[in-house]
Amino acid sequence: RVRSSAASDVYKRQIIPNPITALYYYEIVTEETTVKESLQIIDEIAKQKISSGWCRDRAHFFKTYGFEGEYWGSYMGRFEKLEPGIYKVVVVGVDAKTGEYNSVVAFSEPFKTEEY
């Protein structure tokens, strides 16, 4: 389950994996981004970290940059990295040993960012 909300310059999100110990990765994408496009974005981020030497392989990338357990977070000022528009959070489960996706892709409700 993925929840998100935005107000002014504060963005909040809650991610509850099932099972609670599952490894997952999330990213912020535009409202119209499809499942396929979301996975391509995540794949590209992983490839960049691997090719730059920050991670050994996909499994290492997701263990380093992914999450386990319930996640609740707020960012103040995070929107300065986002153009004004409508976004959503995409979340996908990952196999910790192989780095392959092992769940359906989940999206949050869309949220809006505005110029300061």
C-alpha cells in the first residue's frame, strides 16, 4: 500500500510492504508515467550506479538504495528538484539475492507541486 500527500513545500509518503520485511524501491514519477516506463526509469538509475562503480550489481543497488519494512517520510523543500506538475510515487518489490523485481508495481495517488 502506498500513500502520498503534498501541501505547500511539504511532501509526505507512507509505504507498507506485504510482507512487512519485503525489500522494495520507490521513485517519484510524473502522473502519466506507465508501469513499463517506471521500471525503465528505475533500471536506468540502477545501471548508472553500477556503471559508476557505486554498486557491484542490481542486488547491491537495491540493498543499498531500497527499503525494508514500513516507511513513513516527509520532505520539506524536496519540490525544488521537481518541476511544477502532478506526480506519483511508484513502488516495486525486489528480490534481495538477484535484484530482480518480484511484485506488482504500485502507485500512490497523484500529488501536485507548484512554483514557489
